[in-house]
Amino acid sequence: QAQSMMCKQAVAEERRLTLPEMLEFGENANRHTVLLHAMFLQKELPVRLAKRIHDLRSLPKPMWSTRAVSSLISLYEESFVRIVDHEPPRNSVAETAFSETLA
């Protein structure tokens, strides 16, 4: 199940963020925008993690089978599963729980 989700996410488009967009969020943060950004992160992070996992697995086997790279792949996979399995952050309580999951 997780493998097929990762494959789908790996080919999805990433949402590009500009520095001005990130600065605007930081300057205008309130409960509503924090919730919106948590929802964005729950959709966007799996895409980015899946792409990194795919990139690492696309390396020649002697490289991706090293302990360091395979450990990194495992960490990315664990993070991917924790994020996609988490309850959607639709309110402040769920947003706080989601933020703690990311920490």
C-alpha cells in the first residue's frame, strides 16, 4: 500500500514556493493561515519525500545500498507513512497534533 502511494506521489507535481510567499506567511501568521499551511504540508511533504526516495533508489546499487543511504531512505519512508496516515489537520487540535508529528 505505502509503496504504491509513494510511486504515485513521486510523479506528482511539486508546488513551488517562493521566498516572498514564505516571508508573507511568517509575517501574517494567524490560526487560520497556520491551519491552511498545515493542510498544505500534509499534501506537499509526501510528494517531496517520495521524489527524494525515488531519486535515491535511482542511484547505482552500490551507492543506494550503503548503510548511510539506505538509512536515509528508511527515514524518508517512515516520515512519508507517518504524514499520509495522520488525521488531516482540519482544526486547531489536529493541526497541533500534526505539527508534533513533524517535530
